[in-house]
Amino acid sequence: MGSRIGEFRRKVALGQYELTGHAKDGRRIRLICRLTELGRLRIITVFEE
């Protein structure tokens, strides 16, 4: 079983989502991403909080 590492914040635009979580070094980050037609995750941009 995997652990929960982030959370869904909101739907930004059609097909784009904002997520929050922690980077490997412990920093809190937000990212905008989308899922492709093949189900792959594409990261658009990352923000440090």
C-alpha cells in the first residue's frame, strides 16, 4: 500500500489540476498538471510554497 504524499486542491482549467505535496527534500510544493489520453501524468509547472 502506498502512502498519501499529496492532495488535490482544485481544477484549474479544462483537464488541468492543482495538487499540493512535499518534494523529496521536504519543501512544500504546488504543481499544475494534466493527464494525457494514455493516462500519463504531465507536469506543467511547479511552485514552492
